[in-house]
Amino acid sequence: MSANLVSKSKVFQFKYENNICIIDMNDESKGVNSFTLEMLADIDENMPKILANDKLEGIIIKSSKHNCFAAGADISIFKTFTDKAAGERGSKELHRITNYFANAKVPTVAAIHGTCLGGGLELALACHYRICTAHASTQLGLPEVQLGILPGGGGTQRLPRLVGIAQALDLILTGKKVDGKKALKMGLIDELVPENQLFEKALALCKKKKGSIRRLPSSLGIVSSMQGSFDMQKIALEGNPFGRAVISKQSRAMVMKSTKGRYPAPLKALEAVMRGVELPLEKGLDVEAKLFSELVISEESRSLVHIFNIMTAAKKNPYPKAVQEKAKNLYMDPLNQGDATVGVLGAGLMGSGISTVLAEKNIRTAMIDKDANGLQRGLKSVSSYFEERFKRRRIKWFERDSQIYRVSPSMSFSTLKTSPIVIEAVFEDVKIKHDVLKKCENAIQNENFIFATNTSSLPIHQIAAAAKKPQNVVGMHFFSPVPKMPLVEIITTDKTSQEAASAIFDLASKMGKQIIVVNDGPGFYTTRILAFQIAEALNILAEGGKIEDIDNAMEKFGMPVGPITLLDEVGIDVGEHIIQVLFDAFSERLKVPNEIENIAKEDRKGRKNNKGFYCYVDNKKDKPDSTIYKHFNIDRSNFDHKEIADRCVYVFLNEAARCLDEKIIKSEDEGDLGAIFGLGFPPFLGGPFHYAKVLGKKNVKEKLNELALKHGKRFEPAAYWDF
């Protein structure tokens, strides 16, 4: 290493090989390389020295970090952006630092293996050439919009000039990632190579391009032929103002459809791209910096960064290392090594979904059902999932087949004799759950097997009461449909062992789920707070509100669907059962209209039998079913949408706070995660606790007192609001 090239952050190694400077990243303090202020200062200090070397023939930036080139900026940097001016300065500093690579008089090459996201990709874009591996871990993208910002290190300007406007917008506005093969096809990289050839190929590329550096165009006219392919259609569309206006209009319509205008980042990113391509590169970078500064201090960005931080923290197993190791040896190792199967009881929607996700993560399952037809339907559901992925070219035919074959259907509990973990997904009835628990105990040789019960409302201690080893009974509340819904709520009782909880945490992590660990109680956390919200919607209906007004008010607030639509989706029979369970526990304040029982008796089950609060045409939701109103002895009236939203939201916030008071949830962060990933609480608001802090806890309490005077005890403020 050159004596005057020193990494103060201890992340970079600098060395010369045949007059080519190799910059190697490896932050040993983290699992990934992410740019900190210290790392950026390192580059800023050393790059002028490197570029001043008159024997320099090229620069390669690479990473020795396992399966990671660079994952972007460290989120802690955002805390330094306290106002627009600071945000703009920060973006311009990134531009200045990446310009060392862009403006070098020798070839600069990014040798990419593994994750290359955000600022990592922007650094690579600033290099004259990019070469990456064909390894599955190599993923490139600009996910900044998912944090409520736009790429602030040159991404909105360099990417369109490299791959064209339409392809650049597809990455920037969605935050999606592409693999090496796709990156090569779209012109994002110059070469795709095997992992063991990456460095050699980068060296060769540096030597080859000596004296013939390719730089990004300042004007749009030659963007379309940057990678040597003459695309007349792209030139016709992107090479003139009219075509660019069409792209901008279509992109804006797409953004508004997907975000409903609640997320400013994609619109600002679109503006940065479309204004930038009309300007010289340096002027375009100025536009990017200004728009970045407006977003980075926005409430939406602060909420999304909050979610990112608590998601990251929640990935860590919360149990002591010794407990984790013991649980891993007893339960996860046999599953990961293919020596054992997870038992899944029930082949219905939940059971088949759980089996599907386990199979996708290379865990063998034994799916048990008492009914042969039900078992066949469950297996068909599993097969259909993987067949669809195959048709969409997400997996190869042999991956499809091997994943399907990981699910073994059976009608006999004897199939479970070596299963270290059983997940039951049978009907929501304590007696039925006790029955299958006993059958597992009789069939499984290992008396320390874990019985994970998938229930949305029944207290876990009631289920564990019939177990020989109640310490091995834990709740594992999945959300439907399991392959799509990200949350798993793990529920522990005062008897649940740490080893059992740790093993289930690791299994849920293996399944790729977002996890919250909560204490036992009726409805736990998510079901409980949702039940209060749906009950409030039904109360408004009983007072004369219209079905569509209730749903529209909550969708306007930011929920993905309204509470009445949601009740149709989960099933009116299921919802009525859950609300009844919770009413038995919270009858002093949970108000439920009596009419819901009569509605359920009409065999209205919602979408699953095309008969609910809404009419269904060809299995698609149509207009509200006005015949529902006959159950309510009151005329329909026009409720104010804000009043509807206030009642449904504030009862939700208050019950979430009560769950924290009662230690059902251990932290505000868990409450935010559960509400967002399990119930669809608007991410741009950051979760119920984050949102309440933005509103001001004092203001929330005042509003609750106002609502309590009008509507009763369910709005009486929880103790949380006083602290």
C-alpha cells in the first residue's frame, strides 16, 4: 500500500498493481459496506493523492465484503440534514466526491459483486465502466424512494444518460433491484463475469480502455446509443421534447395510481430526471441536490426512515446468545440440514400458505389434514404458487419441482414423528386445537418438540393448558395470504421457554418475515387493535353511516382498504367470531352493534361466498349491498369523512397505547411494526406511535377526551398519553 494512502475509517485498503490503483472496501464493523461520513472523508482525502500520481493508468474500486459491494449511505447521515440547506450541501458533497471517479483522466472501473444499492450504485455510475458478477447475490438498484427521498449522489442524472429515460425511471421510481443479467441487457453494466474472474476482468478492462475513456453525454441526443446498440424506437421517443413529455405524463400517472399522491419522493424524482435530461450534467446535479434537500427533511421521509431503522433492529434475535445456540442446535439445524420436517396441521388457506413459504426457503414440511379433498386443494395451492413463479421466469423448472416436492401431504400424524417443530393452522376453536396437540404428543418421538399455534385471537395460555410441556407452546400468528403478508406475530406466555421462542423467531426469520414478539392476551396486539377499529366502523354503520363513506374515509386517511371491505375480505363469519372473543374480554369498553350477529346469520361471509357488505360480480367487489341496511332501524345519513376517520383512527391509537400500558407489546417500535406490516397502517405516517408523536401526545389525549364524551369508554385515554 502506498505510504501516503491511509484509511482513517479502516474500511478502505489502497494498493497499486501495474500502475492501477485498487481501492478495496471492507467495513469489518458491519455486515455490509455502507457509506459513513468518515468513509466519505477517506475518499475525499485520498483520491486527490491517487489522481496526482503521474504513473497512474487506472482505478478499480471493489469490495472484499461477503456478497456486498456497497449498500448505500448509512442512515445515520440523515440526522445531519436538519434543514434544506444542510440537505442540499450534503447532496453536493456526494456529487463532488463521486466526481473524482467521473472526471478522472484514467479509466475508472467499479468491480461489483453482491449488493450494490443506493449510494453504492451511484458511486459505480460515476465510474467510467462497471463490471459485475453473475452471482445471485449481485443486485443493483436505487431504493431511495422507499426512504422518502431521491438518489442524491447523481443517480437521477447519470442513470438516464446511461440507460435511457424510461429504463432509468423504472428503477428510480419503484426502487426495484435488477440482477447482473438484467443490468447487462439494459446497459447498466459493461460486462457480466463469473465471480472468480471479476478482478482479472476489471484489470483487463482498465488496461484496454487506457486512452479511450467513455464519458456520459451531457445532452440527451446520444443517450440511446451509449452501449453501442442503435435503438430507433428509443431515439424516437426519448430524443425529442414531445416523446419526453409522453414519458413524463405516463410516469406521473403510474406514480399517482400507486401512491395516490401521498408519497412526494417519486414525483420529485420524476421531476429531477425530466428536468435534468434537458440540462448539462452539472446543472442537472444542482437540480437533484435541491429536490433532495426538500425531501430529506419531509415528514414522510422521517417516517419511512423510522420504519427502516426499526425494521433493521427487529431482525436481531432478542434472546441471549446461549439460548439462541441451544435452540439452533435442537430445532433449526436439523431443518436447515434437511434431516427433519416442519409439521403443518391444516391444508387450508393458512396451512398451505405456511407450507409454501417454508418450501420456498428450502425447509421440508409435512402438511397434515383430516380430509383428502382438503389436502388435495392445499397441495394444488402450493403447486400453483411455484408454477406461477416458473411461468414468470422467477425460477427454473428444476427449482419449481424441488420446491413443490418439499411439501409432503399426509392424513396421518405418524408422519410427524421426527418433526422438531409443528405449526398448527386448524379452526379457531380451543377444543380442536387441544385435540391436534394431543395427537402430536402421541405421534412425535421427541417430547421437546415445539407446538406453534397459528391463532388470531385465542389466548395462547388456554391452548398451552392441555400440553404436557406448556413451555414448548408458542403463538405464531401469520397473516393471510401468507406468501404475501410480511408480518409474523410471535406470542409468548409466562410459561413459554426462551429456547422455544428463540427457535420460532429463527424459523420466522428463515421464512423472510418481519417479526414482533408480544405477550399473551386476547387478540394479542394486531387483532385486538384492528377489532376495535372494525367495531367502530360498524358502530358508525349502525348510527346511519353509509358503507362506502366509511371505507372511503379510511382509504383517504391512507389505509389500503376500508374496514368494511376488510371485513368482507377476512370473512364476516371470522370477523364476527373474533369480535365476540374480544368482546368477552373487553366488554366494559368494546362496543359492538348487535346487528352484526344477524348479518352473519344470513350466511354472509364476504368475498369467499360472494355475499357480504358489498355485491360481487364475477368474484370482483362491486357496489355496496343496500339490503344490509334492513338490519338497522335507521335512515342513512351523510357522515363527515373526517369524523369517520377520527373515530376509527383514534380508537385504534388508544387501544395500541393500552397494549403498551399492559405490556402486551414491549415497545412503541413493535407497535409501529405490527400495525404497518400486519394491518396496513400508512407507512408514510410511520406507525400509530410515531404518528401520535407527530400529532403531539397532548393533542391526542385532548381529542380522545372529546370523543369519549360523545361516544363512551372506548375513547377514554390510556395511561400512555400522560407520559
